[in-house]
Amino acid sequence: MSDVTPLRAARHAARLTAAETARRVGVTTTMITSMESGRVCPSVGVLYGFAVATGMRSLVKSLAPIVAALPNGGRTNQGPRRTKRGA
């Protein structure tokens, strides 16, 4: 099974590193790699920023009206939810 997910493929097609993508989106490199691997579900605003940074035009066009209607550009102040092991 390939570890190249659609988000990672888009970033590679844009010839961006995870660090550069994170800088453009305004999140951490860990957030980008976690999104790409499916460990984290990003907010609409972060997904929109990723789409803009990587040139995913159809996704940008689809998300733009939603992001415009959301407070704070669709970004939440919450980080990824963590669970305690063994809980």
C-alpha cells in the first residue's frame, strides 16, 4: 500500500516541502504531515489554506464560499484531540 495520500500528492505536485506548506498555511509541519496521513482532521480554514498553498483550484473554489461565511475564516482554536492511552 502506498503512503502517498491525495493531500501529500497535491503537495508534491506543487513541489513544496511540508515545512514550506506549513509556513504558507500558518500551521506547524506536524499538522501538515498529520493531515496528510489522516491522523488529524483539519478545520475548514486550514484545509482551505492547504488547497490555496498547493494550487488545488477545484477545492479552493468549492471551499471559498463556506470559509467566507464562517467566523475566523473557518479556523478553530483547537488543536488535534489527544486521548490518553489505556483509557
